[in-house]
Amino acid sequence: MLYYLGFPTGISGAELAERAREQACRFGTEILLSREGVRGEFQPGRCVGYLADGTKIVSRAVICATGVEYAHLGLPKEEEYIGAGLYYGAGSSEASLTRTEHVYVVGGGNSAGQAVMHFAPFASRVSIVVRGDSLESSLSQYLVDRICASTNVDVLTRTELTGLHGISQLQAIALKDRNTGQERRVAAHWLFVCIGGVPHTEWAPELGAMRDERGYLMTGPDLLRDGRQPPNWPLDRDPYYLETNVPGLFAVGDVRHGAVKRCASAVGEGAMAVAFVHRYLAEG
């Protein structure tokens, strides 16, 4: 269930996607289903995409919204709680919503540590659930230091999330102590899972599109180093905010480095990208 603007009681991802498809078709959008893109070519002012069935698509600009495959917990009823107390990834935009709440974060990497620090100033308590023996083995030291200095953060090491409970909304989770094997149930209405994911950018190296160390597409200001444009950038201007280092190739949503991984922000980025495409096309 997604709690998207205009849907106060929530809407399922499938229903929102179907409404979006219907709206796009009303504006004359052509949607190609079950046709896999296998490669692309970018030349000055010309983009060529090749589909698995041999179809060739030629355009002057491309918006990439291929998304990320997030690692799931693999627990019963997990899909039921997505967007209803269970969330994948965490950004600063959610922090103020958790004021006075007890927030649980699952994961032992930097993304989990950063999520903890987003929530700590707002939530009454933040518990980070870590399967390993310590944070030091998987987090950057600066995050370890900040977490240890936070008085409202609990670090639950050698602990595993084993169950999700609640009626329509997440109300409790089950935690298992990996030392003793004992399991306990605790009340939980905010659970953020930060256990990794893989962006769908395996095609990027062939095009020369720059990615970060985790494979997310770099765009806009993130491409600049000390104010310098990215290598081999052919234009006088800097890349637009959502533009990659390949002129005319834009990235939006979860696939983009630094994106706020939420539905509303992805929709907003899509609208922004269309505006930037019009600006790019107007350049001639």
C-alpha cells in the first residue's frame, strides 16, 4: 500500500501504476510491453535503442527510469506491509514523520547507518538491527562514532528479524537473538529495511554513462569535480540536474545516485526530466 498525495487511505502500487498507464495513454503515449531493450547507441543529437525483437527506436533524448531491485526480507506477509509500516531504504524526508516514534532500521551497512542518523533527531528511539557482531566491520567509522554518541539509539547486534505482525498495518516485529536463539515480539510501526539493492544499469558502461561505486547513475551536480565538467563532456554548459554525462540521457527515480527513494519524489523527478528534455531539444 502506498500513501501517495491525494490518496489519504492509501493505494496499491499496482492500482497506481494502472492509473498512470491509463493517463499516459490519454496523452498519446506508446507503451511497449514485453519487449526487452538490449543495447543503445548515443551519437550527437541522436539516440538509438535496440529491442530484443529487432525493433530499432530512434530519438533525440532518453529518460531512464529502470529502477532498483531491492533486497527483501523474505518473510511471510512482507508484501502486505510495504508502505504500511515497512519501507525499503530511508531518506531524510521521512525523518520528521517519525517524531516521538520508535523506529527500527534493519541493516549493517552505511545506508542503514545514515538512516539511523536521519531519524535520531526526531524519533523518541531508534533501534538498528544488525546480524553481525558489531557495526565496526561494516560501517564507516564516522557513522559508528555518531551512532555511539547518540543517546536515543540502540544497536542490536547478532539479532535477526524473523517476523512481521499486524492487521492491515505493521504493528509488531519478531526479533531473534542469534546467540541464544530466543525470540521476542516488540511493538513496531516504523520499519526501514536497508539491506542493499542492485540498480538496473548493466547497460551503462557500453554507453559510457558514469555510475557510482554501487552502480547508480550519476547526474547533474554529482558529475562535477571541483567545479569541473565530467571527462569528455562535449557541451559548453554543465549537465542539467537530472542529466547524465551523456548529453540527452536523463535519469530519474531509484536508479539515480542520491535519489530520495519514494514514489512522490520519483514522480516529481519524472516531471522535471521532461522539462529538461524540452530545454535540451530547444538547444538544437
